[in-house]
Amino acid sequence: MNLKQIRNLWYLIGTIWFASCAYGVDDSERFTIDVTNTQLESPKLGNENFSVMANTDGSESVVVNWPLVSGAVGYLVNVNIVDDPSSPVVLIKDSLVDGCSILFQRLEDTKYEFSIKTIANQKLNNKDALESTTFPYSTMISAVTIPEGQDIAAFINANLTDSNVEQAFELEGGKQYTMNSLVDFRNNYITLRGSNKKNRPTVTVGSQGGLMTQNGLKIKFINFDCSSLTDESGFIGLGKTPDPSTSSESKGYTALGADKKAYIIDNPIIIQECNIKGLNNRPIIHNNKVGWCVKDFRIVDCIVQMNFDGAVSNNSFICMENVDWTKPTTTSIICNLMVKNSTIYNLSNDSKNRFIRFSTQVNPNQVFGTGSTSQFIFTNSTISKVMSAKEMGNNVKNSNLFYSDVKGCIFYDTWRLQKLFQGNWVKSWDKNTIFGILNTVDATDAKYCTTEDPQFVGPIDKVLDLSQVNGGINFKPQGANAVSWAAGDPRWYE
């Protein structure tokens, strides 16, 4: 959890007392006086006592209701965030609630510990509960745990069952795993996560390892060593033999006005809070030369270390190219892209690959139907040498149906952003810096970014060390504008 989230949580605590009363019942009904001279007990809790409430600002709250304990005057409530059990974050501490309900902010992928203790009405000679009731509440979906030391591919391929609902597999925090062949999730919506955000498991990926999917995929709280990976599918490969149900016709996009045939992944593909080491001339996502169109791809709170040196052509970091040209109506793109609070850096100069490449120039409405648009969001991220000798994008449509929102980013030794963020795109850019080393800053790029040497503290040219929290590198900027705007990946300011 970052400091901004914690501040927001403390802001919410100021409303808890009011909310607890609002969700309780009237005083005259709340605590009966026919219970006297009694040792009280704390309320029992189960999953049925927890529900979710949508807030007007788009956030969500957890609402906890518990049964009335007659003879009480209130309840002492504590709520901790226990993503790291050894270092809990106090959310609510010893709050005396005079009702039978309370709420707190609901965060994604968060583990809570909720405890409640009955406080007696001593005027009736009742006694407080001897013990609190403690209940674990989690916003994570339930998961199958993969035991330590298992090969992930062997385990998942043997235990995955096809389902229409999201499934999860969980790795034990701080443990070591291997992935020596492809994990094939088929057409299933999957979360693959570590059990502990602060003590991530590490997966060593073999030469033929990697992940393959035809549906949404969330990869969270895991470190990956891809130094040995040589399979052309890269880190995430999209299915080589698509399920017919994923076609644009089957999903109804043709009926909505789409005139390009494709296979569609509607659910998001997300890499979150992961460090990835050693993507050596292998993409982070690859369409496997199939006409896949991904509606939503995100890299959030990650460090990704590449070593693209140009030894392999047509193998961009985000590689949606080279579909079967015998089928001219087939295309392959990513519709919406987010890079947030992340550092993506390359160790070498590369004159043959891009950051992103599509198969053809198409508008989003040609794939997803009339009225569809695309958004490319880059927020507070550091992009270094991706790519220093080749333009950032290729086969990206120059159309006002694309929107770019780029704020608080540092682009270092990264050439010709304008080939990704095209001239006719609708742009919202603010507080970004750019600096050229191998190539001078493109004149068009200079219109949207402030040219400034970020003067990174360094080192910035090392292979990522997964044994260290931030990998043994340091992209903290010292350039005046970058520092005043707190531009780049926020982790370098901590």
C-alpha cells in the first residue's frame, strides 16, 4: 500500500463514528435493559456479515453488520490491513461504536483483520466480553495454493479446469518456484498472484517457459527471472489456436459495426506489483502471429528490465504484429494501454524493434464496433532506452479516435514518441521530461515534453537483482523540472 492510499484511509476514519451511528438502530431499541449481572460475549462473525457499498465518487466501502448483544453499551472495533502480517497497517484503532454496523474503505487485493469486542453496560452490572472476535476479510478471490518448489506449469496444467468464472492460483510469499514450460490458461479468466505483497515469491522461467492465455489474466505480487527465456511467445503469449467463441463475430462486435475480423480478449490483462528480470529480446506480450485484439492491457507498479539489442528483428516489447497476411481482414492491436507508476528500462541500444507494434493501422471502431475509442495512459513512469535507436511505435493509426493521457513521465534515451502518440490523436500531456543520448530529441516530441537530463542517481545499467526491493538500480532523478513535478516512477522518491 502506498502513502497516498494510507492518507486516504485516515481521511475516511474521520467519518467512521458518524457512519457507525447512521448504520445502527435507535438507542431506545439498541440495547435492552432486561439483561443484568451477565458476562457478555463478543458477536460471532462470518462472511455473511460483510457486504460492499458503492460510493458516489466511484470508490467502494466494506459494510460490517453484527448481531445485537443485549446488555451492552457498545462495541470496541479494530481494523488492520495485514497484507504483510508482520507489519500491519492500522486502519481503525479502538473505536467505540454505539450501533451494530461500521464501514471502512475497500481496496483491491487487500487483506484485512477485523476485530470486535462487546463493551458491557456496567450500570446493569454486566461485564465486558473476555475476548474479541477476530475475523479475516479479504478482497482477493479465493485461490488454489501452489506448494513451494513446484513447477508452476506442471501444477497448473494438471489442475486447471475450464470455468466461466474467474479463478486464482496463489504462490507462497517469499518462496522459490520454476516455470519450465508454457502455462496454458486456455480460455479461462485467471489471477496468478503471490500471497504476500511485501514478500514476493520468485519464479525462475526456463527457456520454454511463459504464460499463454486467450482470456483476461492478472499477474500480481510475483518476481520473475526470465533470463533464460527463449520461447518466441515471450512472457505472455496469446493463444496459438483460438477458441471459436473468442472471434469478433461470436462476441457480437461484427453486429456492432466492426469490419475487421479478429479474436477478442475483453477482460483485462494486468501485470501489477511485479519485478521482471531479463527479457532478452523477448516481448512482454506477443500475439503469436494470430489476429488477437486485447481490449485492456496494463503494467502497474512494476520494474521491467529488458535487454533488447537488435539481435532479433520484429520482436517489439509489446508485439502485436505479423499476423497471417493471407487473411487481409485480420488485424491485431491493443485497444487500451496503461503504464502507471512503473520503470521499464533496456540495457542496450536497439535499432530493429519498438516499444509497441501493431499488425495493421486500424481504428478501434473497426474492431470493437461503432463509437469505440482507444486510450493510452502513461502516468508517473520512467521509460529508459525503449528504444534508443528505433521509433517507439509502428502501425499505429493516426486518428482522433485515439486518446493519449501522458502525465508525470520521464522518457530517457527513448526515440520518436510521435510514432506511437500520433499527430491526430487527442492529447493530454503535462509535466513530462525527455532527454536523448544516442539520438537527439525529436522535434515533435519536444513540443509535448520538457527537454531535460534527468540526472538519474544510478546505477541504471545493471541487470535487475530480484533479491533487492528495487532491484539494485536507482532511477531517482535530479533534474530540476523532474524533481519539482515528482515526475517518473514514484518508488524512486521513497
